[in-house]
Amino acid sequence: MSMCLPIVGFWSLVLLASLIASGAQPVRTPKAYSVTEVTSMFGAIMTLKIDRDGDKAVVDETVPSRTAGSADIHTHTYYDIKNHRSYSVDLNFAKPNCSTGTFDDNWFDPFEMSATLMRDFENAQQVGTETVNGIATKVMESGAAGSGHKKVWLDLTSGLIIKAESGTETIIEVKQVSLAKPPDSLFAVPEACAAAPPPPS
């Protein structure tokens, strides 16, 4: 499952404490959206396309292969947010396949992650505004130049982190964002998932 990848890099300890610790309070986020982003927050650089409509979400995840001649990792994971169930399909297999799992309140919701990171972005100051990938943002900075320097670009409309840097490394960059309701067809769980073994209790 994707959520088992180690979380490293930018504010990693903050993310572990805030997102994984039990009892964390949820934040208000849009309940319908589509976001495409490139991130290294979870270890390897990956491209995520995240679609949500209420209690349904689907994440298309692509991780480039580190082995020459090997296919990229490419999965679709369907999240039943209300019931904390997930269904993951490996798109590199020709045969229908599906693995099931469970999760807590934490998954790849980009708005919740942005809010959590910004709550712990200490001594941040706005240093200007900038358009990133066609999205109007305000630019926030914290820390002196060097490895301790952090910089984020926040969507003026939604508060979503559009881009984030830690030192000289870009660790999040949102390529597209829409707050429109995604089409229902995106959330149709494949038939193979109906026959998949149930997740452990």
C-alpha cells in the first residue's frame, strides 16, 4: 500500500506527529476537488492525481523506476473515507487485481496536509505574491538561508500549498487544482475488488 512508504524530508517529524498520532483533530477542507502534484514528501519522488467527492476518493500514483528497463510503479487506490477501507489496483498487471486495506483519518488529502504543515510553519513571513503554474499564490518564508530555510507558495483561494521548498529542494509542486466536482465514473471501484480478500480487522 502507498501509505506504508516512509515519510522523510520537509517537516517530516511534524508530519509524523501531526498526521499519524491518534487523536489529531481534522481540519476543514474542500470535499470535492481534483489535484495533481509532484512530491517527495513520502520518500521517492512521485506524481499523484487526487480526486475527491465527499466520502469517496481515488489516488493515481506514479513512482519512476530506479532500475533500467523496469516499469514505473503505477497504482490506483480507491478510498472509502467514511468506512476507512481502501482498494488498490496495480496497473502494471494485465490481469484484473485488487488488494484491500484499512486506514485511519490520514491519507493523501492535500488540503489537510497543507493545513497541518502551515500550523507548524514557525515564524513565517509573507515576502510577496507569485503565480505558480497559473495559480495565484502568496509566498511565505521561514529560517535563514541554507538547509534550515523553508519557503511555501499558498493558493490565495483555498490555502493549498502549491509549492514548497526545504533548503534548495522542491518537495511539493502542484501542477493543477480544481475545486469542481469530479465525474462519478472516477470513483467506480473495479469488479476485481469485490472478490479481493477482506482487509485484516
